[in-house]
Amino acid sequence: MLLKEYDVVVVGGGNAAFCAALSAAEHDVSVLVLERSPEAEAGGNSRFTAGAIRCVYDGVDDLKALMPDLTPEEIANTDFGSYMEEQYFDDMGRVTEYRTDPELTEVLVKQSRETMRWMRAKGVRFQPIYGRQAFKVDGRFKFWGGLTVEAWGGGPGLVEALTGAARKNGINIAYGARALALEHDDSGITGIRVRHEGRTQTIRTRAVVLAAGGFQANAEWRTRYLGPGWDLAKVRGTRFNTGDGIRMALDAGAMPTGNWSGCHAVGWDRNAPEFGDLAVGDNFQKHSYPFGIMINANGERFVDEGADFRNYTYAKYGRVILAQPGQFAWQVFDRKVLHLLRDEYRIKQVTKVSANTLEELAGKLEDVDREKALETIRAYNAAVMAEVPFNPNVKDGRGTRGLAVRKSNWANTIDEPPFEAYAVTCGITFTFGGVKIDTSAQVIDTEGVPIGGLFAAGEMVGGIFYFNYPGGTGLMNGAVFGRIAGASAGHLARGANT
């Protein structure tokens, strides 16, 4: 059984939760982390990510502060560029159609750099995302799309580092501990009901940080809030993110806010399992579609594959794929771009076909109208603006002319064998709707008043993402507001102790 009293209880076991726990512990208070999953599956969605984190940096000196292992050769051979606050604000506004909460976004952007340094000081290591975010042009790597840094060891490495830091700082972690309900009175939170090792108990506490993820693993909630058909989506990450934290907060009077009908959803291998597989991790994703075309069951293109850098389209294209007949599509490439395909295209568990002629390829596209697919590819080839130079590191303007569904950038004819095609469906990552918080990460009730002692961070916070998402912002959001939530909870608890 767990101890009956802690100063701060954190619900969740991923990036946001551990950042909250570490931040609370800085206030010299007792901290308990409740992780619903068994230890073998712990880490929430964070463990299933590739570990990319979007943060502000002025140049290579900022990156060296995060990645002191950068060698002189790497620096000389790489154009890291910069990612300024103004660019981050612009990206957040543009991809959310300017619905993102301006106050929360300002905190996210302005505290991103400092939070990364804080994580580094806690023992989290970082490295450049060479394999997925940079292409070599004229002998130098060039990063694109504002995403340069990832956690060492990806999502699993991030969770391992944060877990180790928590244990080093005296934070207790209970696995297989499912939070059931918040106990509260007119002054705020007084305790939390927990089921652990087959028994239910109440833990008295002065502050609770909810960081238990969205409701993406709850098929009933997905259908209720996202709409018909969403029960058919694959879940990219943990099976434990069923909305428990959101439900507890709402039961305690929290205000629901944000894009409850929206989510982060990507192109995911058509035959991937229903929930994430820790052995495969993020590699069921298929994110090199800007260099090819996507064809649905009717044999037709249905989306502008080159509308923008992958970072700014991948999180919304899963929804588009789900809306296609049969909830799937095929990504088609030819020899000219095969060397640009990301590592996830080379795993063993992949739904792939290869051919030496377009006719042969079209015949191998399972569940697709063969003749229409062939007609679509040939019409696309004729429409490519071949006179415009191809450049994978910039939006090169090499598009198409005269097609009902145009391609804006990176349009290459599909005419050089071997040809390859990959079957994808929709993989949901996390949901965008959640509870309302203020800039101190305190949960706000339906009257617009803060709920005493209740804080939230990560996926279960609403109001930050709408419709879409700049790649790498989820982990940054969780870290920034996790740190703030923990500091607020620790400050409150310490004040109550004195």
C-alpha cells in the first residue's frame, strides 16, 4: 500500500508528469507519481515518440548548450540555422488557424529554451535530428522546418532519463496505480482516490498535478467527440490514455476547453496493431509523402502532398486518410527519391509493394482501382513542372499544373523504376480537447475561478492546439507546463507546510 499522505501527487508517468514531479521536488516537498500502467509499459505517449522537441534557439551556441557532444566536424558540416521566437509564434498561429490561446502560447514559446536547459541540467541528453530533419545539399547538412533537437534515445530515452532523475531526487513512483477521483471541498483539493495492487485508498494531499494524457485510447470517447469513423483509427501510443485525468478534472468542476473534435493524427502503417508497439515505437509512421503521391481506393489523389514541410502537415493528414474509402491510402515513390525516405520505411513490419513498371505497380496496390490509379499517375507525371529545380530543403515551388488536386512543392515524375508503394491508414497520437488552465498551470472551473490545489499539463490541457500542430511541440508543451505546474504545486504545498 502507498503512504496515506504526500504534499504533491502527480497523475501520469510521461514527459509532462515527470517534469512536474521534478519541478515540485525543487520546493523540498514530498512527491508521489501515479503511473496507471505496469512498469514494463510505463511512460505514456512520451515513450512512443521519436523524441523530437521544438524549441527556440538563436544559433549553434544555443544548441551547444543543449548538446555539448557536438563535434567541430558536425558544426562545420551542418547549417543548423536558427529558430526565433517570432517564427515559433508564427508557426503556432498559422497551423492552428490563429485559434491557439495567446497567453499559453506566449508561455510555451518564451520558456521553451530555458526549459530545455533545465531538462539538460536534470540529466536529459539531446542530439541533432540528422536522420529525419536534415538533407545533405552541396556537402552540408541543412535543417529545415524549425525542428532540430531530439532526446537521446528518442522517446524511450527521454522517459528513462526523466525516471532516473525522479528517483535520484527522492520522488516516489507507483506503477499499476490508477487514479480514480479527486477529493475536494470549498477550499480545493484535499486528496485523491487511487486503486493500487487491487485495493482502493485515499491519499491526502495539498496539491495534484494531472498529466495523464488525452482520450485517444478510448474508442467510445473518440467517436463521441471526434465523430463517426474515429473508432476505426489505430492508436499510435499507449493503451492507457483513456481520458481518466480529464474525467476527474471535469467531475471536480473544471472547465472544458479547446478543440474537442480535433486531434493529432498521422499516416500510419495500414496493418499496424490497434495500439502502439514498444518494440517498433514510432516507426509505423510514414512521413516521406511530400516526395511522392498518395492514392486512395478509387485510384485518385486526394491531398496536396507538398503543401508544406512535413512538420506542418503530418499531424492533420491522418484525418484526411481516415476519410478516404476504406480508411487507407498508398504512398507511391520512384527510384529518384528512394534515398530520401526516412528510416521508418525500412523496418520489417511494413506494408510495401515494389515493381519495375507502373502497370505492375498499379496491379499490386491492394484494394485500389488499378486502371484509375494508372491514369492518375500518368496525369500527375504530365503535370509536373519539371523545369523548376528540385530541392528537398526548401519549399522549392516545383509543383504541378492543371490537376484538380495540385501538388505545390517537391513534385517529381514517377517514371524511373524500381517503384515502391506503402499502405497507410490513420494513426491517432493525441486529442486536442481538454481542461482550461491559466499561465501558472492551475485548472480553472466552469465559473472562471481557479480550483485550489489542482494543476494540469500535457495532452490533457485544451486550448493550445487546434486542427493541426507544429512537429515537436507536444513534448515541448508538456515540459514547459509540466515544469510550471510542478513549481506551482510545490510552492502551494510548501506554503501549507510552514
